[in-house]
Amino acid sequence: MAEVRTVVITGASRGLGFASAVRLYNEGWRVVAAMRSPDQGVALLRDATGADHDDGRLVGVRLDLMNEESIAAAAEQIEALVGAPHALVHNAGIASIGMSEELDRDLWSSMLATHLTGPVALTKALLPVMRAAGRGRIVLVSSAGGVRGQPGIAAYSAAKGALERWGESMATEISPFGLGVTVLVAGAYDTDIIDDRAPGYPDYRIWDGPYSPIHHTMDVRGHFAMRFARPPTAFTDGLVKALNDRAPFRRRSAGPDAAMLMVFNRVLPSAAMHHMARAVMGIPRHGALRSDAPQLTTPQRLMVRAMGSLPPPVMNRLIVLATWLAPNRSSSPSAANGLGQQAQRTERQG
Ligand SMILES: NC(=O)c1ccc[n+]([C@@H]2O[C@H](COP(=O)([O-])OP(=O)(O)OC[C@H]3O[C@@H](n4cnc5c(N)ncnc54)[C@H](OP(=O)(O)O)[C@@H]3O)[C@@H](O)[C@H]2O)c1
């Protein structure tokens, strides 16, 4: 009979971690569901999986990644319960919204503790037993912000980027012992972390401050984009693939949007990525919000308003097209240039 594989999933109380715990339990894994409130969370997992109270294939462990003692206690409990896990999925996460200038130091601390230093401490505590077993996969759930810093979520992006760099370093260190790391870049899934209206979501935006025009545009576009987020269960296909990875290091995507971003980031120069992100989010061009920036004329303003009423997918396509056409703009004025300039004015207005 095949050995039952054990997986530890952090943040298994809801969202992607919950969906992953259910999927892996149903596929025969032994699931250690690590979470801040196992009393409630494991009961929900039992409801979702049909697991009995005494089913050793579904166990809960209390874990708060912001608390060193909780991490040490969780690692001890995991080792006592299952020995060396076959897989450790660092999934727990938090988000916030606001420009770098608006964020405070506490937010940076909690972001880095949850996404980086907490996972590092838990991994450090479990590595001796995993090394001794000579096998194990560590999966780091990253995001678009980990591939490339995104506006409005700088602390989250920085924490995810650091998580990815840590994973790359560690993969090379632990590979000689038979262990491997997968960075799993998730696209947009319909969970609380993408919803700025969810309870407990720290919102640092100052609506009447200097970033006000950007906040308003990004807010509209962000809520529109949320409509295309996929259900959390769809994420689990990517996780299942990650858990079957055998290479010492692998970076893979979960979701078509994440796959597309990774390809763009590989093939496009950094400056193009910057302009594309700016255009998609509706952020004005360089210098447009300076106090001495030239004001739009009335016809220009009307044109911007007309462009703004286009459905965002159409708008985004036009902007991507304009980004591609932009380098020719000065040398050969054409119909395409007109399009690029229209899009540019729209961006300037935000
Ligand atoms: N959803 C997306 O579109 C998306 C996209 C890219 C990447 N991701 C990443 O996917 C992962 C899961 O996110 P999600 O979408 O499932 O978000 P979610 O629904 O908000 O769930 C977040 C999970 O993290 C847990 N958590 C937060 N702080 C914790 C702490 N200090 N200690 C232990 N657990 C903690 C939460 O536990 P409580 O219930 O106790 O709060 C919850 O289980 C995150 O790393 C996120 O960055 C998500």
C-alpha cells in the first residue's frame, strides 16, 4: 500500500488554505491544518470533508505567524503528530491597501512577520526532521506582487518578493539533502485577501490626500477586476502540481492571469512593465500630478471622460496596444499614434 503523504498548510482556516486542505484530504493526504483558531477552523474542515472527529488524516494545529512562541509550539506539535511532513505549504497571508507614503511601520512589521519571518522560523524549526527524512517539498504561495512590485500594495509586494528570494536561496541550500522548493504564484482568487471591504482588511488610503485621484481610479478598476477572480477551489490544481514537483527549485503559476504576468515579466523590459502596470491601474504619467503640471483643455477633458466610459477590458486592450505602439510615436505620426495619445491622455487624467 502506498505511503500516506503528510502536508502542513498554514492559513487553513479559510480562503485558499481551506480549499487546499479539503482537496488534499479528499485526495488521500494526511492534512495538518495550521491556523490561528483551530477550534472553529477544523470543525469547518470536518464539515467540508466529512472527516470524523477521530480521523488522524485531518488534524489542526494552532499557529500564529506573528508570535515566535506560537511558531515554536506549532513546530513541536507537528513533529509529535506526524514526524517529518512530506510537504509544508506556506499559504497564510494578509493584505492591506495604501500608497507607501500612507503606510505605517507597524503594517510593514506585521506584513513581513506573516509572509517572511514567520514562515522562515517555522521552516527552520522543521528542517532538521525533514532533512533527516531526506525528502520534502516546501511550497511558498506568492502573488503578482512577488513577481513585480504593484502600486497600492507596496508592503505586501515587498514581503512576497522577499519570500520568493528566500525560497530561491533556501532551495540551493537544502537540495543536497533531497528537499525542494516551489514558488507558486497565485493569480486572482475570490477570497477576503483581495477584498478591501472585508473585515480586518487594513485600509491606509487617505481619500482627500495627494494620492486621491489615483485611489479613486484604482478603486474602480480594482473592484471591476475582482469580478473575474476565480473560486478558491480552482487554485488547488496549481497546488497539487506544486506538491508533485521533483526539481530542487521550481516557480510555477496558479491561474491564467499569473501565468500571463510571469511571461510578460520575462520578455518585456522593466520600463515596459512599469508603463503597463501604470496604464492598467489608470495611474497618471510621470509628472502629471506635479503642482506645475499643464492642465487639460476642455475638449481634451471631454475626450478623457469618453475614454473613461469604455468598459475596462476594452480600455486595457487599447492601452496595451498603445504601449506597444508608443516607441514609433515620435517618428511616424499615424492613426495608431492617435490611439496611443488618446490612451496617454486618459492615463494622465487617471
Ligand atoms: N486570493 C488571491 O487572489 C491571492 C492572490 C495571490 C496570492 N494569494 C496568497 O494566497 C495566500 C492565501 O490567501 P487567501 O486568498 O486564502 O486569503 P484569506 O482568505 O484572507 O486567508 C488568509 C489566511 O491566512 C491566515 N493568517 C493571516 N495572518 C495569520 C497569522 N499571523 N498566523 C497564521 N495565519 C494567519 C488567515 O487566518 P485567520 O482566519 O485566523 O485570519 C487565513 O487563514 C496568501 O499568502 C496570499 O497572499 C492570494
